[in-house]
Amino acid sequence: MDTNYVFDVTPDEEIVYTEDKQKAIYTPLEELEMIIAESFPESYVDPEKYARRLHDMCMAEYENKYKEVLKS
């Protein structure tokens, strides 16, 4: 389990790290983008574009299967 930290600078210019209690909430597409970005170390891969393409392909396939079921 990953722990996120936030930092604050005190008036004495001391940096204080505290655990971030609020967990980030991501959409499934954002989660997919993060997974893709982590799995492709090459800088030329655009994870957002790739994730959107995968999403579009999945939705198109789902739509096709849904139409097949409606015809049955």
C-alpha cells in the first residue's frame, strides 16, 4: 500500500512532511493512464492517447456485443 505525503513549510522555514489522509480518487481512464505510463519507460509513448484508444476499442466492442444481444 502506497502512502502519500504532503509537506508544509513552517514560519521557521522548516519543512514538515505529514501523511496525506485523503486518498486520491481517479476515474478508470486515469488509472489506466497511470498503469500505461508506469509500464512504458520510453518517453515517446503518450499514455493518455494510448489509454483513450484502448477505452474506445473496448467501448466499440461492448457496443457490438450489446447490439448482437438485442438482435437475439
